[in-house]
Amino acid sequence: MELRHLRYFVMVAEERHFTRAAARLHMQQPPLSQQIRALETELGFDLFKRHPKGVDLTTGGAAFLEEAQAILARVEDGARRAARVATGVEGTLTIGFTSSAAAHPLIPRIIRAYREQYPAVSITLQEGNAGRLTERACAGELEVGILRAPVGRPAGIDFHRLLVEELLWVLPVGHPALASSDGGIDLQILRNEPFILVRRPGAPGMYANLLRVCQAAGFEPKVAFEVERMLTNVSLVAAGEGISVVPASMRDIHRDSVVYRRILGARPRLVAPLTMVCRRFNQSPALQNFIRLARQWAKEHRAQALRK
């Protein structure tokens, strides 16, 4: 039994006439009659009572009509849904992010815009560090990760850099170095300060970059604490436990108890990228739409920043 047999049967049942049904199906009447006979033979009972003016459904035919219509409706619904999934209008998307990446205003804007444009896509949001997000993207456990500096470049993984912002000093209110600076603070001035940094496994890129510029300036930073998230290091700075560096987009956190300043004397300049990581192959349409939208919003964000 094929779907076309069900369609033939439903058409004859609606028209109560083989010739009219054949016309609607754009076929000749004899082949249609033959197909219905074959269907009846397969089912083992008559679907129609034939008479000179047309046909009427048998009791079995009436019961089979309900089932045939339901099957065809499910097939049509399935085809429509499959088409929506194939174009990314419907589906699922798992997005992972680091806390410092999520703190950038661009990321919630992208996710909100995506939800508005593709409301039938079910989104799952998960937090993790950069290393773990990259591993999970490699394993196919999430479609896209949003992080700062990449942690290596595994085969089969794409990295889309959305933007780059500068890193800033974070010092507690009243720190002596603030007395002589309202614009920036040179690296050498803070060489003896206790540093609070995100753990290397979580943010090895930015951690390593900071160590390199300190070493290039002739000193090893004193690492007082290593924390899991950048939001935590700002809180510890506010508590007077040391100093730290964070992306410029985080400069509104704890503004009553910490001060943000530009980093002077760093060679090369310390920056914090915003990076999107995903598998290169077998990308779902929902993911492709997210990548396209994220890059579009990032481009607009960069253009706005240049105009300021």
C-alpha cells in the first residue's frame, strides 16, 4: 500500500464518482478503478458499493476513510514541519557561553533577536568555561559556544571572531595608584600588586597573554587567587583582595566599590575578543541562521562603535 493509493481512495470517497475523481487527479478513469480494486484486494474487503450513478462507501470503507484522512494529514503536517526544520525556522539549538562573554551586551541582543526571528526554535542555554565549551562543540554536545579567546584550534571547528575590545585594570576604590591617574595606569606601577585571575583552564588565552606582557615588562605577576569566573574576580577586587583585568564591557560591575582604568605599557596591547565556536561540518539550518544573525549584529555593533 502506498500513499498514492490512499489519496486515490480519499478522492473517490469525496466525489462519490470515479470519473469526477479521475478528473481531479488528472488521470484516466480505468487506471483509477484498477488502483482502487488493487487496494480492496490488499485490504480484503470492498471500500465502495458501485451503482449506475456512482459509488457509496461501505461500512468498512467509511471506517478506512477516517484512517486514510488522518494518515494523509499527518504526512502533510510532517512534510511541513520537515520543511521548517530544513530551513531553520523550527528545530533546536544549544548555546553555551562563558560568563564574561555573556556579560557583553551584544550577546543577549543576538539571542533575543534570534528568538524573535525564529520563535519556533527551542533554545537551550548552558554556561561553561572556554575549554569545556570548545570540547563540547567538538563532541557535538552543543551547536555553538560563545567565549573570549580560543583555547587552541581543534580540527573541524570554526571560530568566528565577532569583535575585539580592550582589557581594563580593575582596582578597589581608594587604591593608591588611582591618585595620579584618571585615564590609564602603566603596567610597571602595578607590578607588585596581588593579581586575581580566571583560572588558566577556563581562560588560558587571556591569562597567557597577560603573563606574556608582564614578562616582557620584566616581572612575574603575583597571582593571589585564581577563580572560575570573571564576575568573581571583580567581587574579590571590590573586597580589597587584589587587582585584576576584565574586558571593557564589564566596567559597570560594582562601580561603587571598584575603579576601571586603561592598561598602559602593555606590548602587545591586551585585548579581549568575543568569539563564536561551532563544528564546521553537518551544521543544522538553525545553527546556520544563528551564525548569520550573530555576524550581522556584530557587524552593526562594530559600525556603531566606530561612529562614537
